[in-house]
Amino acid sequence: MQKVFLFAAVLVNFYALNSIQAQDKGFGLGVIIGEPTGLSAKYWLDKNKALDFGLAYSFVQSVNALSIHCDYIYHDYDVIKSNLRIPVYYGFGARLRVGNDNKNALGARAVLGILYLDEQYPFDVFAEIAPVFNLFPKTSLQVDLAIGARYYFR
């Protein structure tokens, strides 16, 4: 029985190593650190477009709230000339913040970031800035800043 398990493990690892490539497709899950801090997910629609999601918590004293966002983003591979795959991305979306003491807010996000896509392993690393124009319950402007990384599943 142990030989069968060992053979299956070697076979799965061999398949995984052969299927690893740059990540501009599929679904990725990871972390974001900054304002707010939490989980990040990304689903590629094609080589240039993706949906980006965040489920995070803001630890800033004046905000202290759960933050959920979804962005539609476009990747431009021609801005940074390099042998590495480092696209600049930009897009728009929405953010919902739910907190104590009536700190709820719904707003429109504009996002601008830079992304490193690894050529060998199924992960990416990113940094982004996203001004948020809160529309409800009152209008205001906030800024989300984050760095993060995601692992892509096949």
C-alpha cells in the first residue's frame, strides 16, 4: 500500500511541475497587507483582463471595519520594458465597508497597480493604490494601499 501511495505522490508532483507556467489565467488566492489587510483573490478572464476580489479588515482607528471589494482590471504589458513579466494594471470597481458604530460605506474604486508574474511558479506579487469615492451614507474620499501575493490553482 505504501508503494502505491508513493507512486501516486511522485506522479502528482511530476504533473504539477510540468504544468507550472506564468500566471495569466486561472484562479489565484492569497493575502493583501496594508490598508485594509486580509485575503485577495483573482480570476483571469483572458490574458489582459481579470476580476480582482478582496475580503479584508481595516485596522485604522477611525475606520475599524470589514472591507469587501471587487474590481475589473486591465493589464498593460508594454509600460515596463523588461525580460520579466511586470504588467501595470488599472481598473474600476466597488467597495463595501461594514463596521461598528455606523461606519458602513459603499463606494466606487479606481485601482492602479503593478504586478510581477513568475515564469516558473504559479504565483504573483503585486502593489496597488486605490482611491475610493464613498457614495453612501455620505460622500467622502479614502485611499486603499496594499501589497500582496497570490497562489494560482489549476
